Amino acid sequence: MATSTSSPTYLGGMGWNAMSLKIGRLPSVPLDALSFGNHHKALRESLLLNTNSYSGGVNAAADGLIYDENRDLRVFVESLSLEDYIDYLFLNTLHRKATAAEQQGLYDFLVNTRNYTDTQTVEGVDFEVIRTSQYLNLTEEVFDYISRLPELYYFTSIGQ
Amino acid sequence: MNRRLFLKALAAVGGGAIIPQTVSLSSLSSMYKQANAAINYTSVNISASSVPSVMPQIINIFLYGGPSELAGNLSNIADIEQNSQSKYTDFFPGIVDSQDVATDGLVTPSGFWGSNKSGINNEADRGAGGDDMQFLLDQGQMSVYRTMMKRKNTSQSHRESILMSQKGSLDIDFAPGFGYKLAALISENRALYEANTSLADGTPISSLANGVESLVMPFVSVLDGDTRIFDKDSSVTVPLLFNGISVDSALNNPFSRSIPNPGADPVAEEAALDAIVQKSLNESSRDYSEVVEAFKLRQELADAMGVYDTADLTVLPTIVPGDLSNPDFVANGNSATLAYLDTSVGRSLRAAVTLAIENPATLFATVGGAFGGWDDHNNGVDRYPRRMREVFEALRVAMMHIKYSHNSATQINSLNRPTDNIIINVFGDFGRRVNLNTSLGWNHGNNQNFYTLGGARPGLRTAAGSDALGKVVGNTNRVGNAGEDRQFTKPATGSYEFEPMSVAANIYKYFGVDYASSPISASNPDPLTSYEDPNNAGQFIDFGSPPIEEDPTKNGAV
């Protein structure tokens, strides 16, 4: 996949096939516009926005982020609140929870703009529950956001 | 893919590729730059009277590995054949004979490696691009310089040679790339261009909203990635788009970004997500500036390249008149339809030329990686001629593409503009020896050909412009002992010659640097091509290299 020139994840498109031209290249990760553009596109479109790459239960393969191998919603996923589910997706990609500002912004986007949730009232308190049919779409939206974060493209060294 | 694989994929495609925050590219270049004095771009000899009235557009083709000179220089082939370890005639029977039906010769009138005019019976009859070279020369669209000779630094290592050429200086460690120096030159002297210069479509730079800063994709790398030609000079800041922008050979828009599940107002939805990103960045104390900058570039390029995304690059102008009276028609295989070879070479050159024609603001494009490697130590007889044919067929089509777009509505943007400001340069790391070694290839040498095409506009190359084209410049001799590997060509006594760094100086000249009235000397080192001793400020290891002498009355052209 990464060696096929027609693949979005072709390493040459990201400027990583370092030995193909022997020398004459920078000694670091290519950040020229095309290399980074292809890297961003590959990461975003081939992985983060491609729900088959993580949802689980595709061809009964195995448990994924969202579904089990029978394509049923994973029990613990179903038990997560919207806020916790957002954190779950952040932890799986960025290794941190969403900040308060991110929680607030994404909550508003997913609930009010996208309408991916239903309002339930328990003991007089309203809270939002992700619709069972909208887990994939909601996950895509959160991953779309995460793909826009510069920090996704950095490796944070120990001690920072 | 299960969750475990997803995480591994993220680590591989994401985490494995990302940038350690402690050392970034800009910090590396800053470290380099501390070792020598900053270039003062405003001290360069450039003035209102020397900047061009129309911005030149340069396509720089770099052949990595260093190709043999033989395709463009068989002037010494009889002597070479007599002394070579392996015999050329064992593989190319007609290579010592002039192109003639009677002899099955391959040598064109100007000494290029052409085809067998009595008929193509096998691969050896096809030549090494000499027919297209001869055509381009005869039509006044190309000149060949046979004596681009490394004398100041005779290292034949790839690294040093590439860097000397791509930095336009002997200072291979600290100097910026010559593409970046050109960007800085224009940026730092922007007032001169904004007051005196137009783009080739007639747009005065002064009419652009932010002058030179409004130029779209002025410095481009076509499939050449992070080439050293755009190595930065951290002592100056240039507009964001002046940093070499790399594009692919289809001019596809890799910078576009669609949003998933768009609702009624996708633009507003995207803006909402970006607003959260901005908020997150504002709250962060970490430095993500390199990727932030890359994202900004992505957005600007997504907008700038939108027009090319759906364009059919294979649609080229037609040769007119399309009949046997037109040498272009004949050279194009008796066809009026132009088409680049559908190869990496053809596609990348098509992209560069298309961009130059359709976007007069593209001032400098570098192409190279797509042309493959030319380090033919072994089996050169099998590989070299075929690939040189491919290069020069692509160049012939490129020149026709440029010629038939001249003052005629262009295919994508319907511009009506002159194209005689577009120049294509072709060269590589260094030359090669001329002894055909026992592995049937050539080891490294110091003399190489420099091919330069187009740009007949008066005042660009010379006052008349066109008199600099259609010429062969420089004479060579074979030197070295018979039967030994160390045989090469060098400039004949009295022959004009120049260093590879002069290619960069020549491009600076096109953009207005006046070397004629202020020649490089010990008392007048060239800020752009000199090499200041990093350990002794003010002391120069090299005062610089002058531009190529293109005046045929001064360079001995024939």
C-alpha cells in the first residue's frame, strides 16, 4: 500500500522514500508543501475519515473502536456519555483527553449543528445520548477535528 | 482493521513521521547560518534600470547523479573510441560516423548522438536524443554549452557537487539554496520590481494588492520535494509562498480538504471546527509553528490550485500550420498534435511548463527527481541513450508547447501572453569520464554539458535575445592515458568555460542583477555566489562566479 504510487498512503508522495534518489535531500522529515499535504491527506482520508479502518466488525475481523466483531456496539462504548466518548476518541489518537474548550466546542457542534444525539431526561436533568445510528458519523466529525490539530503531527519527547 | 491495528497504523503513519519538537528544520538552518555572515540582498548590484520589464520564468531541470556528456558532445568520439577500455562501436556501430545513410552514422551535424538515418533496425540505431537536440538547435530554441567545468572545487562526490550547483556557491554547508536566494533577492528588493516590472500576461506587479507578496506559487518544485535549491536563509524572511512549493506532476490538488457528512452550510461547519482548533492553539504553550505554517500553506495552495485540479493537462496547443512545410510538424512525426510522453519525465515537464504558461507568477520551478538517477557507472550503454532520448523528446515537446502558446489563448486560463520569457536549463551534479569502462558505464568527471532552452526575449539573455540561441559553445579535448579509466574531456585551450555556480548567477542576471557594470573581483565579491571563510569574517575563499557569457561574439559560439 505504502509503495504503490497510486495509493494515498504512498510514502514517496510524502517525501519519505529517502533512498530512491541517493542524496540531495534534507536530513529531516520533509515539510515541503506537497509532502506535508500528502501526509495530511493520507492520515486524514485513509485512516481517520475511513471508518472501515477502525470501526470494527468489518468482515467479522475483530473488535474495533466502536463495534465488536459481530458489528454490535461495544458495551462499554454504549455506556459512555458524549463527553466521555469524545475523550475516548482523543485518547486513542492524541493520547490526551479533550480540553474544556474542545469539549464545549465539539459538544455544541455535534449536538446543535449535527444533531447526532437525543436528549434524555433523568430525574429532571437533561443530557445528550449519542444515537446508536450516528456513532460512525460522530466519530468521523471528531477525527476530522483531530486531523486539523497541528499537535497530531508532532512527537512530543519525554520530559516536555 | 481492529483497534489495535488502528493504533499501530496511527503510530506508523502519524507518530512515526512526525517532527520532534526539540529540533526543527528552521532551528537546524539557524544553527548552520550562525557560522557565516548573513547575505545582504540589498547590497547586490541591482537597480531600476537593471530589473527586467517582464518577469522571467525559469524551469530548472537537475539530473541527479550526473549524466554523461556524450549525448550532446561526440566531437571527440574518434579519439575516445581509439583509447577507451571498452569499445563504443561494439554497441553502437555508427557512433564514430557522421549521420549519413551510406555509413549508418549517428553523429549529427553539430556533434550530437543522433539516430541512424538509414533506418532503425535495433536499439543501437535510435541514438541518445541527438535528433531532437539538433532540431532544437537548428530552430534557434536551444544552445548547448560543452564546457561547464569544475575547477574551483574538483571534488567528484555527489553531495558536494549537488550542493555547489544547487546553492550556487562553493559554500556547501552554510549557503542557502539558489532558489531561496532568488526569492530573497526579489523580496528584499521588492520596491524595484513593484515599480518597474510586469508579469508576462501584462499585469504590473504594482497592481497586485500586496505587490510581490501577492504572487501565487512563484517558487515551485515539481515532484522534487525538499530540494536543496530551496534551502532557507534564516537571516531573511520571505513571503510564505516564496518558500518553494512542491506540486505533483498532474497538478492535482493534494491540498484540498473535504469535510465528512456536510450539512446545509459546509463552509460554516468547517469554520466552526477551525474555530475550535484556533482556540485550542491559543491555549497551548507548545510551539507547533512549522505545522501551523504548513496548514496555512495548504489552505492557500488549495485555493490557488483549484483551477488545475480538474484541468486536462494533456490538451496542448496544435502545431500550425499542420503540414510538411512546417519543420515542427515534421519533427513531431508528421503530426500537428502535441503530446508529452506519458512517463515520469514527460508528465513532470508537462506540469512545469503548464504551470509556467498558465501562471505567469511562477517565476522559478525546479524539476529533477522525476527524471531519475544518472549515476551510470554500470550498464550505461543499455540505460543512458534511451533515457536521454526521453528527456530530449520531452524538451522538444515542451518547447513547442511554449512556442504555440505564445500570444495565443492558453488552454486552461485563456491567457494571451508572450512566452519568450520562459527559460529551461538542464544540467546535473557533474560530468562523467569518457572512457567506457569494463562495466560498460562511466565514472565521475568534471566537465559536463549545460543545455539552455527558450527565453529569446530581447534583453533577457542578450540585448537581441535570440542571438544567444541555436549555438554550440565550448570545445573539448580528450585527456588521459589509453586503456585506462581516467580519461575525460576538458575545455580546449582558448575555449570559453564556466563553473556550475555560474548557472545560479545567470539566473540572478535574468532577474536584474547587474554583473556587467560591476564585475566580480577581490574588491567586489558577489554577495550571492561568493564563499566567505566561516572562520575569518571578511576573508573570502571564493569571490563568486560570474554569469554565463551568452553573447555569441564573446563566447566563441558556432
